[in-house]
Amino acid sequence: MHSEKVREILDKNGRLSSPVPDLSDDSDLYSAGLTSLATVSVMLALEDEFDIEIPDNMLSRKTFESISSIVETVNELAE
């Protein structure tokens, strides 16, 4: 549902070494170059774009490991 917007945010804020269009929804973003610092930028952009707040208990590597996991988190919080 929010996959395209999440991809745009990753492209702009993720500082990935792999081009976002080349990644599948289940690609490991950390293997693609996502760092902990870039994760914070992505998180802030997601919160602004979707008017959500990602709670501390969701601030984990698992939440940001793939486009699918990010979309799942956004969908859950944007309900």
C-alpha cells in the first residue's frame, strides 16, 4: 500500500550503495548499505510523510531490514 512512498524515502534518505529500484521488497537493506545513521534519517522521513510516530519498541534492525518490513510497520501505525 505504501511501498512506492517508502521506496522514495529510502532513495532520498537511505544512502544505500545499491539503487533502490534494483531492490526487491524483501532485499536486506543492511546488505544494500543501510547504516544505523541512515536508519534514523529514514525513520524521521517516514514519521513526517505518514504522520506517525515509531515507538521505541519498534526501533530495531528487524523493522528496517527490508522494504516489506518498513511498509508493514507503516501500515500498522497509520491505521
